[in-house]
Amino acid sequence: MWHRLEQMCVFFPRYRLFGVVLLWAASYTSFAEQEGLASREQVRSLIKNAASIEYSVPESAVTVYVDDRRLTFPSCGTTLNVSFPFSDRSTSEVTCGLPSWRRYIRITIESPYSTFTYTRSMKAGEPLLRSDLKITQSFRASDTRLKPDQLQQHLGLSLAEDKVEGSIVMLSDFRQSDSATKPLKQIPEAVMVWVSKATVARNTRLRREDFEFVDGDTLGPRLPRDLVSENFEFTEFEATKTLMPGDMLRRSILRIMPAVKEGDILTLNIRKGPLRLTTKVEALENGMITEAIQVRSLDSAKRLTVRIRDTGVIALID
């Protein structure tokens, strides 16, 4: 198109001035668009960095919506300031001191996934124990990772290959020929058994002080195959039946304890700009870390949706 316009200017002198004006206008528009694009990318980068620090997430988990052509960013003679005036985790505020202007820009923050990672490096053939795992939050979780509701079916299975400490536990890490009924311990340490010292009610969080680690030879010649290890993490599990003094702790009667249980009384901190409110709420359902659940305010009886950040720690979702 520009080549034809140049030819017209050569063969038709009367249009030369008109052509020069068109070329200059097109070039100016192109430079202006490039300048505006650079400004948007600068704002996008600033907001991503600020949100990453404010909400403790990686920048890759933050999406900033600055591509709307109706959204403009005038030149600024001072440093741009980014803040988050509301507790909705979806609004950012960009302000300039000179000249004075501000823009509200929508953002979204990807929710993390609960994943299991190895607490130590393991060799191929080793059976998987609960003490070999810990729950972490990841923003790059795969659909083939081992999920919390699949843990019980994979405890005791042998690893198909060596694994490095800190790596995410995947479903493909285990030998397909193994079964969930395979003994969890085939080494001498298996004769040591956790035994209850007191009555432990079902559906309550286990406590280390309610159990003792004793020599299994004193309990008879035949021991269950699903005994837990010495480094068992008691507080992450609950019993599915009531344990009496002398009962052995077995994996078949355990399940992962929810981070929040129905009926728990929790503290909810709400931030609205400069205002900070604290209220007590009751959990209306069970939930694991990163899951959204319903709670009811003890003051107003209003139902709210919150996200579980940690065991007994919640945050409001607007």
C-alpha cells in the first residue's frame, strides 16, 4: 500500500504534499501505538510484581487485564504506585503523583493446588510411607499427580524409579504390579508398633501423647501388615473407629484429617481498604487446604464463602 502511495506521489506531483502528510500520520500513529503498548506492559509488570509480594504467589499466577483499548495510561513524572485497596483479590489501583491520576485494573489470581512431595530421596523398590510425604501448595500441578483422596490406595506401593527429595508425587511413580494389600513394612523396624495408651474417640485428631511405640514381639506372633512407621505424623490423621487402650494403630483405620471440620469455630479477618475487622464464624462443612467452604457468622448468622489457607486458617472470598 505504501509503495503504491509513493508511486502516486512521483507521477502526480499535485498529490505529493498530500502523500507526505499521510505517510507522516501513519508513522506517528505507529509510534504512538508502540509507546502505548510499552506503557501497558510496564503497568502489567508492576502489578504482577506487587500482587506477587502482596498475596505470596508467583507472578505467573497473576493475570492483569490492561489490554482494553479504552484503558489509557497518561505519562507520569513520578514513580507509579500499585496498591490493592480492597480484600477481593481482584482489584488493583495504579496511581501517579505528577500529574495526579489513578486507574483501577482488574486482576485474577490462580488458586494453588494441594500436592504431595517427597520428604526424602527414595530408591526404586522402596514402599511408600506416610512419613515420606508432606502436603505442599503448587501453582503448576498436573492432573496425574497423587491427590489427597487417592493417598490411602497408594500407601505401601513400591516406587518404580528413584525419586528426589522435594519432587511432586505422581501416579506414575509406582509399580503397576503392586497392590494396596502388600505389607507396608518388610524390614526389622516393622516389629515396633504404635499402641494406644488411652481411649481415642473416632473422627478426632490423633495426638502423639495418646500412643506409645512398643516392641511388637510382646503383642503376639502375628502382626497386621498395615502398621504405621515410627515417624508417623499423628496430627494429620483421624481414626475411623474408637480406639481402646492396647489397640494397635493401623493404616486401615485412618484417614486424612480435614484442615477445617464442620462445626469448627474459626477466626475470620476481613480487610476493606484501611478497615480491618475480625469475627468468629462456624464451619458448615469439611475442607482441605486451598478448598472453598461455607461458614456462618456467629454475630449476624450470615453465610460466607471462604478459602482454607492452612489448618484452621481461612480467608474471605468475595
